[in-house]
Amino acid sequence: MELIKALCKVKLSLNQESVANVCEELADVEVMLNQMKLIFPGATCELKRKVEKLEVKLITKKCNLCGENPVSSMLKINEKLIGVCEKCCKKEVDKEQRKYKKTEVKQDGH
Ligand SMILES: [Zn+2]
């Protein structure tokens, strides 16, 4: 639940601190998940099956933005989660950062 809070913060302002916060919370969740997997061994098999399915999807899919490179990550654009290549992912993140900078400047102008 701390992870959700951290993700909301990233959505509000994308910066080094908010991203670092998400990474930290992700690590916490991962530790917790690993503990849960020890308690429920069946979950590991289910997870493996799902990850394999997802990997096949990611490998066979082409980037939704340029249509050239294979999908390397998922990106949320206009509230939709789409698969993008590494190049486009970087481009979009840059765009987002610029957008946030713009709104910050606007707020300062008031
Ligand atoms: Zn692309």
C-alpha cells in the first residue's frame, strides 16, 4: 500500500526522489512476496506460468509507438497501458518530465 502511495507521488511529480521512493517500496513488496511464496509454494508455479505468458507477449509484440523495435517496457500514456520499446520509453518519460516542468512554471507565475 506504501507502493501505491509512492506511485501516486510519481504521477504527481516525476523526479529522482519520487522514483527512488517507488524503487524502495518495490523492494519492500518483493521481499514480502518472497516470504509469501515460501508460505504458499503453489503461488510460485502460478507466477512462473503467468510470467512466461507475458514474456511471450512482450517478445512477439512490436512497439506501439514506432512499430519497429520489440517491446521492452510498459508505459502509461493517456491512462492506457501500452507496450513500448526502450527508445520510445525514454522519449515519453522526457516528454512527461517536460510537461511537469511546464505546469510548475505556470503555477509559479500566479
Ligand atoms: Zn518504439
